[in-house]
Amino acid sequence: MKKAIIGISVAVIWLVCVIMFSVFAKQNTNSANQFTVLTVKEDAVKDYNTMPVFQELAEDTGTDVKWIYNTSTQYANNTDPVGIKGIDAIYHAGFSNLKLYDYGRRGRIVAIDQYLSVMPNFSKILTARPDIAEALKSPDGHIYSLPRIEEMGLKSYPNILYINKKWVEKLIDDGNMPTDVTIAKTDLVDGMDLTRNEFKAILRKFNELDMDGNGSTTNEVPLSFVSGNWQGNESDLIASFGIAENREHKTIIDGEVVFTIEDENWFRAVRELSEWYSLGLIRSSAFTQTESDFLARGQDGRYGAFYWWEKDTVLNKSVRNDYIIVKPLINDETGLRYVGVSNELEIEKGACVILDACEDKEGLLSYFDKFFEPDYSAQLNYGSIKSGAFLAQKVNGKLVPNDDHGEQSADDFRMKNAPYGVVYLAKETWDNYVEMESRAKLRLSNLENYVKEYTFAGATSIPNLNYTREELTTLNTYESSLGNNIASWYAGCITGGSTPTRESWQNFLNTNKDSIDTVLRLNQAAYNRYIEAIN
């Protein structure tokens, strides 16, 4: 009997141990892979799961996140990404205002403002910066996404024109400089002056001659840019015709929201670019390439000229000194220079959304709240300390960037090693916690010295505007299709092989008149409310 009791006791103890082990194992399993987050990432970017900054975050928060990926193409083709099974959040969600509101009001993504008690960093930002809080709200007053905030004063002017000084010197030395261009070698310094026609004549020589001396005239690219991209686009070339152009063709001039496509000077610019394309000065790649394509093709110095906001990103070290800054091109007819102002915002919605399907919303939002701390924001935006993005030791309490990335450009390094996304890098961050990269400081200096003073009179960026639900719904109907129509007509005119006519332009405007008028009216109404609110 005693043996039986002992046997039963052993069995009970064994069973209790098994149950406890199973519970512990289950808890441990949930902790080990507690959250799965979908992110948009290209193949060249390193695996987030092995990035040191995410490993450090896991240790710091006790939260382990499994990152899974879509390429930008895969993600764009998914009509309902929040419906993907088994994910808790989407990083780099990129949802429009309407999509955020629609998903939010239907309860498919989380109203983050309801969880601020577990988000001390984000809560502090919203309290200290009511402009940020206002910018992130949807029509119902809720905040449905985590933002990306990087305030450096750079985004309004995303283009600087660079020219290959070495090639221009070669034209001078070989007696091949166009007869109507009077340039001496002493002129070949940053801030060089050129009219648009002089620039065009030089590009024609770049296209005709063997500028790099390799025995071929086919590998040189006279002028390159990334059409429609947020930076390094052709907007300033179009602006040289006397118009406040940006990639959206929409801006504010003296308080009025306008479309540049309705301006006669815009049509004249399109017609001229069509000729440049037919002459081989602009290649088809300028209208099809991605940022990555553009940067990869430019590393060895094959561009005669290009638009970007810094040359170090585009060129490897061996050829960087061959290029100089050209001030905004002078309009041959008026003798004036013009640049537009972009609508690229330093406060961006949609960097991350939390799905309602997430079982531990507080836990995941508490994890993401760490992203707003200065050290983490800096490493998420530029690369980790361990990867070599920053010096290992702080200087005067600030993280200091490591500007030496070997032969690769700083952006090439950054695109591979930094996940971007949710960050808070405001003026106070730069003043107290993180030193700006040397190239960012140089970029700010270059803009002040060579670009900003030529801003089209009265032109300003369109700020973060809050729309009503009805306005968002209407804009969703009109704005996307209008943008596609503009892009199609514009690229077709330049690369289509025939000179665009004024009649075709007028027909294009008439066909899209309803959309143009509606988008302008709603943007103006929202802008008027914005001005009233800030005053």
C-alpha cells in the first residue's frame, strides 16, 4: 500500500512538472517569437532579423520580433495588406490618409492614441509638439499610424545640379567647347553659372564625343535624374522656364494652391525636354530607373551632369572631385533663375500600423515606443553603431556619425544597413543627442549658398493638411487617377518620338479639368483651415 501511495505521488509530481514545463514552454515560445511584422524591403537591404539595432532592441525590451518581407513591387500589388494572416503590424506601411482612416474606422488597424499610457516617448512628443499631434490625426481625431519625423530643413529643396568638371575641361583643352559658350577653366568651381542653352550645348558635346577616353561614345550619359522621384528629379530643370515646379506639379503661390501643369511655361518645358530626349541628352532610363539603379550607374563617373542633392551619394571616392555644383540654370529669355519648393514633409504619416489582429497591442506598441528614443532613432535611420554608422564612443554626450564607409557611398552603406521607418529626429535631437552627418551639414550649406535664394517668388510647400472624411473620399477618387494621367501624358510627350503640340496639351487639360478643379478646391479649403488654425 505504501508503495502504491509513493507511486501515485511520483506520478502526480511528474504530471505537475509536465504541466508546469508545458506552460513555461508555451510562454517561452510566445515570448521568443511574440510578434511578426511585415516590412517592405528590397533584397539589397540586410535582413532586419540580424541587424544589430533590432537585436539590441530585443535585449532592451525583452520583446522578440520576427520580421518578414515584401519587396516594394509585391507590396504594391497587394490590395489588402492588413488582411495578411499571421502578422501583427506593417512597417513601412505607406498608407494614404484615406486608407489609414478607412482601416481605422473599420477597426482593422489600431487607434494608437488609445494606448499612450504604454508609450511614454511618443506621448511626450505629442504633448511637446501639438503640430505633430495635429498632423497625425485622421478626420475622427484618432492617430492610426506611427510617424517618421526627420527635421533637417532639407526636403523642400531635393535637387542640386552637378556637372562633370573634368569633361568640361577636356572640351576646353581639345577646342571642342561650343562656340556660343564662353567658359574658362577658372569658372569651373562650385556655384558655376550657366544659361539653359549653354547647358544644353555642353550636353550635346558630351553626347557626341568620347568624353571618358575609352574609345566609345556610347557609354557616356549626358544628363541623368530619376523622374518623379522625391529627390534627384527634373523639377528644377522645368522650373528654369519660369515656374514653381515640383514632382507633384502642385504647389502654393502667395497662399493659392495651383497646378503647374496649367501654366504655359510648363508646356514649353515639356516641349523642350522632348527635344533633349530626341537628341540623346536625356535617356529613357531617366524615366524608368529607380533610385538604386541611378546610384549604381553613376558610381564610376559616367554622368556628364545629374540632379541629386549631394554628389557623394552618387559617385565613388575616385571621381567625386571631378564634379562641381551648377547654380539653378539661367532662363535665357529673362536672365532669371527659378527653383520650386517640394511638398516632401518632414512629418510623415504611415510609417507603421498595428493590426487589430495583434493579441498584445500594448506589448508591441511599447516595443515601438523605444524607436523614438534618440539613440535608437539615429541607428534606425543611419545604421547601427556596431555596423560602423557611428563612432563607438559618444562625444560630449552626442552620437557622432562615422563618415568613412570605404569605397562605397554613404547612401549605399545606409540603404544596406539602416531600416529607416519610425524615427524622431527633430531639432532638439540634433542639438542635444545626435551630430548631423558631415554630408548633411554640407548639403545645408550648399542649399543656402547656391539654391534657396532662387526660390520662385511666393512659392511655399503644401503643409500637413487635415481633410474631412468627405474630402478624403473625393480626393481618393480624383487625385490618384489625375496623377496617373499627368505622369502618362508627360512621359509620353517627352519619350514618344514626336514634338508635343499646344493642341494636345489643351486637350489634356480639358479632359482632366474636373479632376484638376476638384483637387485644387479641396486642397485650398484644407489649406485655408490650416492657416486659420495656426493663426
